[in-house]
Amino acid sequence: MHLVLAARRADRMNELAESLETKHGTKCHIVAIDLSTSDAGLKLVDEIDKLGVDIELLINNAGVGLIGEVSTTEPVDIQRMLNLNVNTLTDLTYRVLPGMLERGHGAIINVSSVAAFQPVAFMGSYAASKSYVLHFSEALWAETRSRGVTVLALCPGVTETEFFEVAGAPGWLKKHSSQTPAKVVRKALSALEKRRQFVVTSWKDYIMTILVRLATRRTAVNESKRYFRAGTNENTNLPASSAASDDQNKS
Ligand SMILES: NC(=O)c1ccc[n+]([C@@H]2O[C@H](COP(=O)([O-])OP(=O)(O)OC[C@H]3O[C@@H](n4cnc5c(N)ncnc54)[C@H](OP(=O)(O)O)[C@@H]3O)[C@@H](O)[C@H]2O)c1
């Protein structure tokens, strides 16, 4: 099996490539690239074309979150996040899918989130970006499933990665129940084999996605405020004022 890894940190990818090659004989090609730039999709596909291989499985996994109040969030950071989570994911999908359809086989896993099922206060644009990924992927699943191709929206809940540290909530992970990346991968591959359109990777999170649909939209979004509220979560970068204003809103 050949694998192309794409992210910004070449050292991390080199370590991973070495370990995959030693343990499994997987040949890895590394592309150090910032996928939040507007021509990233084109550059990456060009690079893969040079290898002369067909893409059998595209995994759009690279993504970041931003947790914080609107007034303390830099618009440029939001722009970069949306470029990565939405634009490049869409661009790569549109560049790779036609070849798969022509060959009559292939698969795409787009990494969404359990946050895709509802608006989430203090991470509104991230949650909305993941709703986009979920809806976009499901639509493509319906469009292409009879043509030998499958598109899966993978919706993990809290997972033990660097996500929350990068998103501006270091320490948050330790205080919440979480799952391992290995479990998420197992669930994803099993769902892909069953050609499912989406998968939520734990029962607890799956039930939550159903409850959110049963609740009013107002209740769902108000409940979401509890997750990243300052005061209850001192390990976020939210200013203390957001807890106070929350209490004022309640009264
Ligand atoms: N962890 C969770 O609780 C959770 C829950 C639901 C969904 N997700 C989703 O899962 C996916 C993977 O995130 P993770 O949890 O594994 O977080 P992570 O540990 O922070 O990993 C993020 C990955 O994306 C790459 N990346 C980030 N910015 C990039 C950029 N501009 N260009 C290229 N690559 C970039 C990173 O590599 P470099 O930094 O080297 O570029 C890294 O490999 C994301 O789409 C995230 O939204 C995570």
C-alpha cells in the first residue's frame, strides 16, 4: 500500500512514515504543505499526479478548531480555519472524485464532528464548518453511491489528540471523557466497509445527536454554552466575563 501524508510539519510525518514502513511495509510519500492556502488542493493533487498513482482513498482529516469569544478572536484565524476545514476539503474532493467515478471505485472520508449536529456557543464557526462537511459529504454519498464510489462523513466526539490545545482550550481534554484515535479509526473503517453515509463514533455521542434533534433549537444552543463557559472551564481562553454574561442572560 502506498500512502501520501500531507500536513505542515515534515518531522512529524517523517517519524510516522518510518514507523509505518518498519511495522507494515507501507511506502509513504510526504508532502509538507499548508492546506489553509487557496491553491493548496491544486498543489497537492499535482504532487500526487507526479507519483503516477491513482487515489483510491482520500481522507480529508486536517482540521482545526477555535474556541473563544467573538471579540477576542482574530478574523484572520477564522479565515484560515474555514479555508482548511471547508474550502480545501471541498476543493480536494472535487479534484479527486471524478477520477474515482471514471474508474468505478474509490472512497472519501471527510472528517466532520459530533459538533456538526448543532450550533455550539464559543466555537460557532468551527461547529458550522463541520455541519458543512457533514451535509456536503452526505449529498455526495447519495449522488455517487450507485457508481462504485463511497463518501463517508466521520463524526467523532472528544478524542485524545492535540485538537483542544491548538483550539485554545489546553487542559480541557483532561476534564472530559474521551476516546482514543485508534477507536475512531476502527469505527471509520467499519462504516466505510458498510458504505454508510455518516458515523458517530460513540454511542453516547450518537444519543446526543438524537436528543439535539428532539430538543428545540433554542434549548440545544443554550445547553451548548455549558461546554466552554469560563468559570466552569478555567482551562479555556475565554475571559471571565463570559460566565458573568451567561448568568445575566439566564436571569
Ligand atoms: N480531537 C477531537 O476531539 C475531534 C473531535 C471531532 C472532530 N475532530 C476533527 O478531527 C480532525 C483531526 O484533528 P485532531 O483531533 O487529530 O487534531 P490535531 O491533533 O490538532 O491534528 C490536526 C492535524 O491537522 C494538520 N493540520 C492542521 N492545520 C493544517 C494546515 N494548515 N495545513 C495542513 N495540515 C494541517 C496537523 O498537522 P500540522 O500541524 O503538522 O500541519 C495535524 O496532523 C480535524 O478535522 C478535527 O476537526 C477532532
